[in-house]
Amino acid sequence: MQLSRHDLSQLDEAYLAGLQEPSLRALSLKLLADLKEAHERLAQDPSNSSRPPSSRAPWEAAQAGEEQGKTLAQSAEAGDGQEATPPEPGVESESDAPSDAGEARRPGRRPGAPGHGRTQCLAVHAERHHHPPGCAICGRSLSAAAETRTASAHYVIDLIPPGPGRTGLEAIQVKQVYHAHRCGCGHWTQAEPAEGGEEADWTVRLSERHLAGPMLVALICALSLRMRLSRRRIREFLADWLGLSLSAASINQCLHEAGRAVAPVVEEQLLAEVRASDLLHADETSWKEHGKLLWLWVFTSATTTVFMIGRRSQELLHSVLGSVLHGWLMSDGYWAYRDYDNRLRCLTHLLRKARGLEESLEAEARGFGRALRGCIEAVMAAVYAAREGPPPKGLRAQHAEALNALLALCLQHAEAKHAKTRALARELLNDWDTFWVVLDHPELPLTNNAAERALRHWVIARRISYGTRNSQGSRAFTALASVIDTCHQRGLSPWEYIAEVLRHRRQGNPAPALPAAATV
């Protein structure tokens, strides 16, 4: 770059108007060279530079995937004019590839490929026998039935958590045996593994006929969502440390089954608690679901946190909070939040934007940024002081003159030529009252840090996993994340609670409510 920030900050229309033609031409050549270099830098991406793939914005990554699919489809249609050659041993042939050249290969076993059964044999630590309570035809008790036979059996691998005198996890295998009894009426009635009923939008089953027991499923949830391990890494951990051989598909099924089990807790209990909270923090960040750009939303109060994945839309916001919210809502500047009256805006977001304007190359933007930053810092200092003791004069009255001056500046810059100055001035005018509510209620928060902290762990998980693959995976992920974070807020063990909920739901019973706080 030929011109530095210091050089550019001194250029404006008046300066250019005073230059002679030779000087103006020379300056134009320098600006043209700098502009070309800046455009070349902006055009760099992981496909034409050393930038890592994770540096793409989520919408850029989704667009790049679509363009790559179109290119593959066009190449398949055009062909290369060469004769087909037989594939080498061990190399995929074109007939094995997906039928749609523009569609990526789906994970999992291909249709027609040989299946694989479970080969690991573990010692049986215990047997549990299940008997039918009564005849399915006449209803007579079968406790004293003379004829019995074994109808079916399956194995369940579970964990015994640490307890008195035991410091580590212990894996056990229990054989579940189901018997059939013959009634006096001649009918054979057999016991069956319990199952949860069908539920909309869920393809995974809730059933006692599952290899992984409740505590093992809870451990898999901990490894996936808290330790941020992939399915293959979880498989490796279970094999190395517990001697268990589970496939990646079984691990994925455990996560989806646990998500389905706790989903009613989120949808019926936690959402109601969020809507009834006195102070709610909300935020959203980008999320990808099989390459499609969505958003991960968080709604968190002092004791409850709920996550949702969906579009950044007014409909999703209303589906979570309803049309009316009686408590205070702390949020960012997304326009859909304006439907709620008792709203707060995060002052640190505004402060960062003011500092950005102060570093601008435009003199007008720098002046507006300095004035805005000074006003915000004065308000924040006054609020902190008011929390220590009552002020001699109301905070609104103390800052009335400064706010009026800032309002005049916003009106003045609402049509400024500098885009960021104009946008920030209009943002302030649109949400003017929400920024200064803390002057009337200094006990309210000044920042949206609670929501940002709630998102931080899951943002790291998103960067590692690149999101979820389908809507069921997204729903299971947000349900488990909501229960885990809410349990931590209440001083509860999320893993014991998830195991308990799964145990009830596999038996076809309702999920137990999440306790309000840990019992001493």
C-alpha cells in the first residue's frame, strides 16, 4: 500500500479541490494502485490463498458448496471425451458414486453393501427377568402360572458411576430376559421391552431394547457436547478406556435418543420458565445444518437457558417468547426484538461501534464516535456509582443535557455520507429509549454478556464440528444443550438427570421435571 492510514485521514473533498492537475493525477495513480491491491486482498479465500477453510464466513462457505456442486454437475454432463477404464482394485468406480454428481456422498453404509453384526463378547454381570403381569386375553393374574418359557432376550451395557469406595467408572453387561406365561384360558402372554410412543419429527426410537444403558448414553452425551468429541473420537475413547466397542452409528443413535428423551422438558418446562423470567438475555450466532445457513439462538435467565436452531426470523422469536413478554429483554440490534416493549440494548456493543468510528479515516465519523463514546462511558460510570449508593439527583436528569446533545448529533448524521456513521446514527434513533433505560433502573444490566457467555462453548463446538447434518440432529443438539446448561445453572448433575429422563422415557412414562435447584 502506497498511502498509509495517516495519509488517507488527511484527504477530503476540500483538499482534493485545492490540488493542481499534475499532483491530482499522481495521487489518482497511487489511489488506483491501492484500490486494486485492496480488491485483490478482499478476493482471497481458501481456494486461492493460504487462508484456512474456517476463515470463511458461514454464508460464504454455504455459497462455495453450492458452486462446487454446480461445477461437478456441469462436468458430469459435459464429459471429458475419454474412454472409460476399469477401476483399480480398492478404488471406487463411477458406478459406486452417488447418482447425482452434484450431491455429496451420504454418510453410512451404501445400499446393497454387506452388513456387519456385533462381534464383541462381554461377560454377563447379571440377569434380569421380566414376566407379564396378567393374561392379555382374560386379564387373569399369571403369577402362579404353571407353564413358562423364555420368549426373548437382549444385552444392555451400562455404567456404574463412582461412589463410596469406588473412584472410577465400571462397565457392566446385563442380560435382559423376557418370559412368556400360559394362562388357564390357553393363551400365551409374553413380556416385551417397553417403548415410547411415536412422536412427530423424530425417527429415532425410545426403547428398552437398546444396547446402551442410560448412564452409558449420558457419558456419550458428556463426551460429545461438553468435551466436543466427534463420533469417531468417542468410539476411540470407549474402546481405549472402557473396553467397549460401539459403532459411530450407535453413538449417533444414543445422542439422538437422548435428545428426543429430554425434548419435552425443554418444550414444556424450560420454555415456560424463560417466558416468565423477570430478566432475559437473548442472542444469536450463525449455524450450519448440512451446509445450509441457520442461526443458533440462546435465551438465558438466572436459572434457565434454552437454545434453538432455525432461521433468523420474527417467527422463530415469537415461537420461543410468544407475542407478549412481561419481563425485561436484553438483546442486540436485530429488528425482530422491537416487537417487545420492555427491552434493553447492550451498551458494550454500542461502545465498540463508537470506538470503530473513532478509528475511521473520515473526520466526520471520528467526531461522532468520540461524542458517542464519551456519553456512553459517562452513563455507565453513573450507573455503577448508583449501585453503590443512591445518587443526589436522578440519573436521567443528570444526563439530560448530554443526551439531548447526542440526539441532535444523531439527527445530524442520519443522512451522513459515511455509511457506518449513518447506520449507527439511525440505529440509535430507532432504539433510542432502549439504550438509556438503565438511567431509570440502574439495577438492570448494562451488557448482554450472559447470552454471549452461554453461546461461547457452543460456538467452539460449531467450529470443530461444522454444525449439524439434519433437522433431527439440530433438535437433539439444542435440547441436550439446554438441559446441560440449565442443570449447571442450578447446581445439578446434567448426566444423572439425562440418564433418569431416558430411563423413564424408554418405559413410555413422562419425563420427570427438572428440579429447581440442587438439594442439600
